[in-house]
Amino acid sequence: MIRHIVLIKWRDDLSADEMTEVRTRLDNLANVSAVEVVAHGPSLGLGGVGVDYALTVDLEDATAFGAYLADPIHDLAREILPTAAAEVRAVQFKLPS
């Protein structure tokens, strides 16, 4: 199992309507057939605030990750982030069995 993590710092002037659209598009990632689990939400700030928001997507393997990246639903989420975010970072790692 692969976990894909996206860490986001929002633009200072991000509107409530823009945030609603971002959340809707991230929610829709659960409809990508290659996706096992999607979770996202704002930072709780418990260990300090380095980012504002996180997205995690769990996928079976590298083939599933490739299918996820190629899916039009993923494209809709990916295209909104550069306009809504000041910074976006992503990492993938293998979950222990």
C-alpha cells in the first residue's frame, strides 16, 4: 500500500467559496477507482503550524498511483491547487504490511 500525502499552505486571500470548491474536488478523489482511502482536513496546529491543510490518498501500489495520476478526477483537483495555494508539497511512501 502506498500513501500519497499533499501538504498545503493556502493563499492569504483565499475566499470561503474557493475553499468550498477545493474541498469538493478533494472529496471527489474518493471516486477514482484506483483509490482505497482519501482523507483531508485543516491542520490542528498541535505541533506548531507549518502547513494549513493536508490530503492523504492510499493506493494499492505504483500501478494504482499511476492510474490515480492519469484520472480526470485527479486532474480537477490538481488544477485548482495552484490557484488556491501559496505552496504545495507532496510525498509518497510505502505503508508497512
